[in-house]
Amino acid sequence: MKLSGIRYEPYNDSQYQAVRALIGEDAGAGEVILRVLAEEPALFMTVFIEDRLVALAQVNEPAAQSYLTVFVCPQMRRQGIGTEVVKYGEDKLRAGGTRIVRSSYRADHPSAHAFASRLGYEPYFSSAYMERTGDPYPQEELPVRRYTDDDYIASQSLHAIAFHEMRVRVGRFPESAVARSSEQERSAWEAEAEDRLVCEIGGEIVACSHLSGNVLSSISVRPDMQRRGIGRKLTMYACNEIYRRGHETVSLWCVVGNDARCLYDSLGFQEKYTTAFIRKTL
């Protein structure tokens, strides 16, 4: 096959059915890609050889750290197409100033691990995708309310500290630091206020949560208030809110090694698969 004939096009909605059929040939490997495609289609490139769609690439905007992932039609693998598409994405990111490229693959796809290793990508961390389907939880008393802009400083601080301490405990994030507040982030949080919850005790915010559709994006408890059952009650409250909005399933991601895994197991979440995250310095 002449790889010099590879053609790249920005994804457009008219290609959706063809892309969906392509992903359907290896649905397990492409499930997450299809979900991201629905949310952020501008990140994607379609890849053709002559008139045949052979691959799909997610190439995020260039930044100090950016993201790249590639899906190749199963029948067209092991012919160098994936390598060429990855190089194309890396060149595009490098030209925009990216120094570190991150990617991911299903941990139950060993061929993806071998492919990434050959291209110089190294293991970073793993995260389990978990789901719960069932009745809402019995609601336990907890002083939870909707987030407002005035909550930003306290909420951002406890969220940043809690996640930093989790990363340190996991031991896969040696460069972890407490994220700083910013006006850009504050504006983003205000725009999605209806999807954010805060728990206030004694006039102080001690925990917060973020919902994204049926995904429980985050549960953060102030470190000095942990191990008091607040995280468990807030998780149940947030899940019930997702159910109340009409979703039948609640999903979340849990970093492998995170102590919160025990909580999610006890609340009936089931692991569906684990994703391995990798990275490479350009």
C-alpha cells in the first residue's frame, strides 16, 4: 500500500455515519473516541487512502501538554497507517509549541500498548471507567446546595488540594502540584453552575461536586474533613441528582490506586474497563 496517498480532512458532520461504522468494527477500542467526537467534533481529523476512510485522529489544540489518539480500521492495521497518522499529529502539535503529548488506550488491548511503546510513548497512569445502574439511593441528610460564583475560591482550593493529595498517594504523578485559581477557570465554573454542588457545614464549604451529563466528574472533600462520611453522602446525593435529570446510568472515572475506589465499589459501581494513559516528550 502506498502510504504517500494518505489524505487528511477536518471531520464534518456529513462523515458521521461513515465514522460510526468505522468505530463499530472495534467498538471496545473506539467507545471513548466516539463519545468525545459527539462532544468536541472540531478536534478530529478523518484519514483517507484514495476514497476509503481508514482512520480517525483526535488532535487537540497545541499547548505545553496536549492530547493525541488514533483509531485505525482493524482491516488496515499493521500496514504503517497508524504510525504515519501519529507522526502527522505529533508534527502538528510540535509546530504549535507542544512539548508533551498524552494519549490513551484500553488496557485490555495489548497490541495498542506495543504500538505506543514502539513510537516512544511511556506509561503514565491508569483509570477505571465505572458505571452504576439501579434505583436512587436513600437520601441521607446533608447540607448541599447549588454552586454560586461566590463559592469559587473555597471550592477551587479544596478541590485542588484534595486532587493533589490523591495524586501523591497514588504515586504516579511525581510532578503533581496544587492547581492555582484563575479567572478563566472561575468563568468556566460560573457558566456550568447548574452542574456544580457544594456542601456547606458551619458556614464553610467542606466538599464540592461536578456533574457532566450522566458522568460524576468529581467529588472533592476538604482534607481535614475526610473520613467522616461526607464524601459518601455527597456521592449519593450527586448520583440521585443525575437520576433526577432522567439518566438511567451514572458513570465515573477512578484513578487506579485511588482510595475512593472502595467507596465506589460499596455504592454499587461496576468497573467496565480500564484505560491506560501514556505520554511522550517531543
